[in-house]
Amino acid sequence: MKLHYYAETDSLYIDLSSKRSADSREVAGGLVVDFDAQGDVVGIDIDYASTKLDLKTLETVALPFVTTKST
């Protein structure tokens, strides 16, 4: 999972999969969900993110982290 914030558009994209988006649906005002060809969610786009979310804090709870070596 990757989080991408775009200051120029104040949008936050949550990339849930490396699969390509085949379809997108706005499920609420400014909230777009991307689906792959099989109908699985691959990403979430949040418009006006700074007005809807606290972008200063990122908290995770009980995620199974795997550490990788950096070169």
C-alpha cells in the first residue's frame, strides 16, 4: 500500500494494489474508488484531502510489517 499526496490538487491517493485500474466510481462527493478488471478495489482517491483528513498524522494498528534491506 502506498499513500500519494498531491499538494497542487489537494488530493490523496491510496494505492492498494499494483494492478491497473479498469473502472472508477465516485462513491461519495470527492471520493473515487478504482477497481481492476475483476472488480477488486485497487485504489482510493480523496479530493480536498486536507479539509477531510488530518494529514499531519499517520497511525497504523496491528499491521504485519516486513522490513526490507536498503542498499
